[in-house]
Amino acid sequence: MSTPFTPQAVEAIKRHMNDDHAEDALIIVRGLADRPEASTAVTSGVDAEGIEFTIDGGERVRVAWGERLTERAQVRKAVVRLYREACDRLGVPARGEK
């Protein structure tokens, strides 16, 4: 795993995901990490290739971005894309869509 992100940027991304998007992370884990039974998902890592979550207090799972990210500004778009893909796979509406 390599990362173009500084340790401070990684911590800020994790904090933002955990504070503001915990439910979205859980949807990503359920839909794209093949863990439909997961009840919690904490963002525990971010690098150029993907995002890592710790689920249900212990197991770590990774979800690939689908492309190599080269700058922090790409993370938001990548997370939104994963979230929408997971919603589609799970058959649930994405936030703001009906």
C-alpha cells in the first residue's frame, strides 16, 4: 500500500468519514466488501489504492477505489462513487435519491 497523502491528511479523512459518514461507510462495507451482516464500520485507513474499514470491532476489510488516486481532492469523488455503487448493489436508494 502506498499513499500520496500525508499522515495528517489520512487522519483528517478518517475523522471526517467516521464523524460524518459512518452510515455511508457501513453501506460500502455491506455492498462492496461482501459483509452484508456487518453492523459497524470504522474507517481505519486510506491510501492511493483504496479505503480500509474495521468492522464489528475487529476484522479489517479493504475496498479498492478502482483507480489509483494521486491527490487528496480525489478521495471525495471516489467515496461517493463507492457509496452509490454499494447502494445499487444492495438495492437501496442513495441519500438524496428516491
